[in-house]
Amino acid sequence: MPTYPLEPFDLDFFDTAPITHKFSVNLPVSPERAWGELSRQNTLDWCRLIKAINFTSPAPYGVGTTRSAELAPGYARLSERFFVWDEDPDTGRYRHAFYVEQANVPSLRKFGELSEIEPAGSGCRFTWSFAIELAGPMGKASKFALPVTKKAFSTLETDTVKYFATLS
């Protein structure tokens, strides 16, 4: 299956992308526990839309770390590179962000995610941001993709809340 290169970007793109989605939820686990789940091999295995995620760089992970992702039911394969990786156990604040370097989906120009964790009450607050720019003629029709992406991202939110509820 052919792959297509995507364009890198910086943190500002999460605010300026043609398609963005962001949600914040309180999780009933410590920031360290949530971070451990989000930064482990095979992470996001609780999400129905994700078939597999594997770090392709050795631990410890940080800026420059790479990862492969396969979205269910196996239609999309992505190669990701982290350009932000911040861990502060003393304050319980963590975040990482990646952009997709290659995908087997020809209609993507840019795609990435930003995950942020901070203390909140007896647990933590998890904020997950997504940024997408479509390529070619699809790029001009980004507004038509919003209902589809909104449904997909709401599934990720639901699955994440359910999973972390089982860990408390």
C-alpha cells in the first residue's frame, strides 16, 4: 500500500488548523497514572477506532520519538513523530504532541495530536487536541468533513472516559 508524506507543523497549528477538535475530561486517576497509560507501548488500546499503536523508537521517549499507528478496521496507517514531550512529575503536568510524517491516506496534508495532563481534584484533567488539514481538492471542502471527524473524536472521548473509570 503506498504512503504519502505529510507536512510537519508546530503547536500553533492546533489552534489554526482548518479542522480541529478538542475535549477535556476529568479522569479518576493520578496524573502519573494517566501519563503512564498514554505513554506506554500499545497505548490507546481501549479505543474502538484504533487497531494498534507501537513506539518505533526505544525508551525513554522524548522529542524525536517515533510511533506507528493503525486505525481500525485497518484502513489507515500512520507514521508519527513527537515534537513536544514534557514531563514534570513534581507538578503532575505532562504533555506530548506529534505530527504524522507519512500516511497511506492521500487526502491528508497535515494531521497531529496534542495530549495534556494536569492535576484536578483527586484525579487529573486530560485534554486531547486534534488538528487536520486536508490536501488537494479535499482541502477546500474541509467543512464537509467536520460531521465525520466530530463523530470519530466523540468515540475516542467516550472510550477514554470508560477505560479510565475502570482504573480508579
